[in-house]
Amino acid sequence: MEKVSTPKEFFNKILPNRFKPSQSEGVDITVQINITDTNQSWVVIIKNQNITIEENTHPKPNLELIISEKNFLDIVNGKISAEKAFFSGKAQLKGSIALALKLKEAGFF
């Protein structure tokens, strides 16, 4: 697993290659990721087995992840599981847990 040092590096270089279209069949999700301590916001849309990623905000995401940059990087670099981050309070999730699991299947975490 390639290590990243910034969320931007993850969204621009890693996630597009980590994404598994075959695992996203039937998935239609808009995810808002808010990196709290750096005021970065990213929108990830998975639809029709394609992924779109942009540094932006979305007015009505299906799922919202609120997390610090350090905790986000720990998850995407494999230092902590997404589940452990959620259950330990290191990340907040607004929306369906089932949708979050679809993200994991599609290669997001």
C-alpha cells in the first residue's frame, strides 16, 4: 500500500487507482468528506461503476465523514481501520452504515 502525506494526494493519486468498479455495481452514493482541522472538503461520487472526485462541498450528500487530517491519513495509510476510527470517536459518520460499507467494498478504505 502506497503511503500518502496529504488528503489531496490520496484523492488525486491513490483513490482513483484503488477504486474497484466491479465492486460498485448498483452503488449510487455521494460522499462529503470534511477534514476539520485544515478546512478541506472533498466530494466523492460513485455512480454507474464510475468515480468522480473533487475538492468541493455538496449540498445533499448521502454520507458525510467528519475527521481530522491525522486520523484520515491514519485510515487511508492502514494505521487504523475505518471501523475502529468510527467506534473510538476519531471519525464521525452521518448517514447509513450500509453505504459506508459499500465504500469499503469499492476500495475507498
